[in-house]
Amino acid sequence: MWLLISAIAALVATYAWLKRPGQDRLSMLSLAFWGLTVCIFVDHTIGWVIDGSEGPYFEVSADALCLSAAMIIVVLAAWELALLIDRLKASRADVRAVQGAESMEE
């Protein structure tokens, strides 16, 4: 289930990025979700093969749902942190430009 949920999150992030390219670092969010999906796929497939390819490939349980939510929250938090850092840098650059213009006027 966590593989499916991460793949859906990656598809949604990619769609948002394609609709609004260059805004809000959506490319980074999309790349993070696709990286998460690939890592989960490799981990899940190797574990399934080592267990003898027995049982269902997709695990559907409350634990899997909680794990999916936790992983998506961490990716979204990292993306938000990157957005905050970008905005802080931009506001500092604006303040410096205004200060530079004021000092040239004097």
C-alpha cells in the first residue's frame, strides 16, 4: 500500500509541476516523491523475492497506511523547509537592494 500511495503522490506532484513549471520548487517535490517511490519499489521487491515470492505483493494494513502518511509528511516538510529558505534568501536580497539604493541616494 505504501508503494501505491507514494506513486500516487509522485504523480500528483508531477502533474502540479507540469501545470505550473518553475513555481514553488514543484520540480524538487516531484523528484523527492519519485525518489521515494523508486526506493520503496526496490526495497519492497527485494524483500518479496527474498521471502520466496510468496504472499501478496502489496501489503494492505493500517500499519502500511500510517507508514505511507509518515513518509509523505516528511517529504512535504523537507519541501516546505526548502521553500522557506528560498523565500528568506529572496527577502534578504530585496532588503539589501533597497539599502543599496538608499545609500546611493545619500
